[in-house]
Amino acid sequence: MQRKADSLDDIFNKALKGETLFADRGVLRSDYIPNNLLFREEQITSIGQALTPTLQNQKPSNLLLYGKTGSGKTAVAKHVLERIQEAARKNNKTEIMIAYSNSRLAGSEYRTLVDLGQELGIKIPFTGLPLSEVLDRIYKHISKNNIKVIFILDEIDFLAKQSYDDILYSLTRSSEHLGNGFLSIIGISNDLHFKTLLDSRVLSSLNEEEILFHPYTVRELNEILEDRTKTALKEGTVQEGTLNLCAAMAGSEHGDARRAIELLRVAAEIAERESKPKITEQHVKTASHKIDRDRITQSIKTLPIHEKIVLTSLFDEKKGLTTGEVYQKYLTLTKKIGLDPLTQRRVSGLINELDTQGLVSAKLVNHGRYGRTKNITLMISNETLQETIEEDELVGQTLQ
DNA sequence: CCTCCACTGGAAACCTAGGCTC
DNA sequence: GAGCCTAGGTTTCCAGTGGAGG
């Protein structure tokens, strides 16, 4: 505890003295959209061209943007739309509204529509309404107020994969209900194959224009980082080679600009905490570990309680357990903290969910005479699990 | 070649918590 | 308030299964 207070003092003192490496920390945040998006001129022009009808009060084509994570799709889309909004305002054209929803985060058709409604300023209860009623309210609102909406549908592949594509069909066919308003969709997908999952009727109307985002090359990432560094960090705070390493690490799989920028930001924060005047390659390596670790602890913390307990059942089981064994441990743990246990069928489902999250690995194994089950092993270190679970007020007791 | 284990995983039904209309 | 709708989590039921041991 004492050490914490001291280090806090340190932080405050540094801040008071202005000892920081950052000139403008916001520039390295993940939601920051720079004015000049490097290496994306082509896409910016295409999207701009596709959307110009908006300025003549006409409905623009629906667009589909493709590309891997961190290739600038969302940033480019938001950037172009903001510029169009400005242009419309300057020329006294009707206001254009931009709605944004990430369908994977939203989780279902219904919640995607709730997002859309909220951005348009209508209240939709989070449950209780038939889907058609929600659509109806949105359409009525648009046509009544002559609203021009461009709806950015991020991770649209999620809707297609969960066979939630009814909503896409309705949205693309909505123009007759909208009076003088319109609703245009910009779909963003990480998955280049997602088109095959889509109903052909939806595809043809959604795919009026298609724009591809190739991953950034390492050299391009490097330039992006240099560009951001100019405004984000104070001069002379970055050691030679540091940016190269960020770019190389982020580019090793596919050119992910988000990752590159995050690496630099976290590296800078670490260097600052260590009171170093320069950010070095070592800081970047530490940052990379920290990012990975934080991602894991974060996903454990946000787990529902029963999944936490299932995960805890695997604590210190190096060889892994079968489903039945996990369930037995799970039962004793729930008893220990006085919680009603779920059924084995449900726990088996939870194990699968943990598997898709990558926290455990569940492999189907056959023991012939002795049945077939899953062999479940922990995919994270015992220490990380212990530290994170101990912080949990209730589940933490199971480790005592 | 057959049996039979210890599950898997699909399907349906149920429950809760909300909201609609009449 | 009844009777209908929604989502989302859970329970109940059950047919299906790969292969070690007989």
C-alpha cells in the first residue's frame, strides 16, 4: 500500500512539473481520426464520390468496405462523412446524420437497431418490441422529419454469420417508407468471404459499390507512426529504431495500424512512468507484453460469474480435465461460495464459450470403452488467472 | 465384430424481465 | 389486467458417437 501512495506522489509530481513525454496524448488514442489519412487517398476519393449525391439531397449508393483490422476502414469512413457533414452545413443543405453501430458489440439484430434508433434520437426499449415495430418507428421518424441518415454498420459480417440478415434486407429495401428522407448503409467487414454468407438479394443492394482496404506495409506503418509522433509526442523523445520496431511488430501478421499506434502509446506511457527521457525498443517490447496481458485480464474480469468459476476449476490443472471432472470441481466451488450451480449441459456450453474466447482449449477426445469427452486445458498462465480471480470479491474466495 | 461409456450437441420448452395493444 | 410480443439465459430431454475392451 505504501509503495502505491509513493508512486502516486511520483506521478502527480511529474505531472505538476510537466515532465511528460506527450505533447498531445489524444493523437495516439484508438478513436482519434487524423485530418490526413496517409496511404488512403484512393479510398477517400472513391467514398467521397459515392457519397456526393447526398449534397444534392439524393440517396447515395450503399457501400461495402473490406479489409483486415487496423487497415483504416472505420477511420476513413468517419473522416469522409465528417467532411460531407461540414460541406452540407456550409452550403446550407439539410443536415446529414451519421449513425454508427458495431454489430458484434451490439450482439444481435435487435440491439443493432436500438443503436441506430438512439443515434437518431428516438428511444427504443432494450427489449419488448417486435423487430418490425422497431423498424417501423425508425422509418416513421426518418420520413416525418425528412432525415438523411448514413448508417455505418461496422463488423457487418457478424450479422450475416449469425443469420441475422433479415434486418439487412429490410434496411436495404427501406426507401419506399422514408418519404423525403433516406437511409444509406456503409457496411464494414473484416472478413473478405462474408459475401458468400449473404442472401443474394441483400448482396445486390448492399454491394452497389465495393471498396477494398489492403493492409498497410511495414514502411507505410512507419510513416504513419512518424506522422503521429510529430503531434503526439514531444520532440526528441523517441529513440532511433523505436518506431521501426512498432511498425515491424504490428506488421508481422498483417499491417495493423491500430496495433502499431497502441504499441507506441503504451511504450510511451511505460517510459514516462520510468521517468526515462526517451522511448526505446525495450519499452516497445514491454508494451507488447502488457497489451497482451491486459487483454486477457480484461476478458476474465468481464466474464459472467459462472464462467469465472468454470475457469477457476481449471486452476493448477496442468494436464487438463475432462468435462465431468470440471463439473465436479465446479460443483464444490459453487457450494463453497453458496451459489446455485448450473446443469452440466449448461457448463459444457460455457466451456465452449471460454474456448472460443481462447481462455481455455477444449479438445474432443475418445477413451473408447471409457467414453468420449473433452479434454480442457487452461490457455493462460496460472499466475494471471490467480491474480485476476483474487480481485473478484465472490469468486476470489474459492482460491482461499 | 459388438458393446457400451461419458459424454456431445441439437431442439424444445421454460423463465425472467421487459413492452405492446385492447 | 389479459394476452400477446421480444431477448437472453437456462433446463430438460435425448439421439448420436469413436473406439478400447471384450
